[in-house]
Amino acid sequence: MRFNMEINIGRVVITIINFIILYLILKHFFFKTVDDTITNRQNEIDFKIKSTNENEQKSKQLVLQHEELLKSSRQEGKGIVEEYKK
């Protein structure tokens, strides 16, 4: 078996030109679209993270409020029991 190991300069030049043309076509039609899609997705993710953090803060505040309400209810209940014992 013999392999042809010659380099054809004409074929190399044509391949490079084809690659450059393909790159320019992809850059013109697709790179901006892909970049816009990635940017929109990143903005959506950032919004969801911000919203989640805000909801987490709100839930922590509600937990604290409910704990305070529960504590005051227990104290009120103890007061009623003490008053009933008297």
C-alpha cells in the first residue's frame, strides 16, 4: 500500500479561503443571534436569582414575625393559666 504524502499548495489555499468564507458567513448570520440568546438567558438567570434572594429575605422576616407571635401567645397563655390558678 502506498500513500500519497504530497502537499498540494493550491488545495491548501482553496481550503483556507473556504474556511474564511464559512467563518464570515457564520459570523454574519449566527454569532450575533447566539450571543443575544446567551445574553438573554443570562439576564433571565440573574433576574431569577435576584427574585429568589428577595423571596428568601421575605420568608426569613415572616418566620421571625411568626416566632414573635408564637412567643407572645405562649406568654399570654401562661398568664391566663396563672390567673386561672389564682
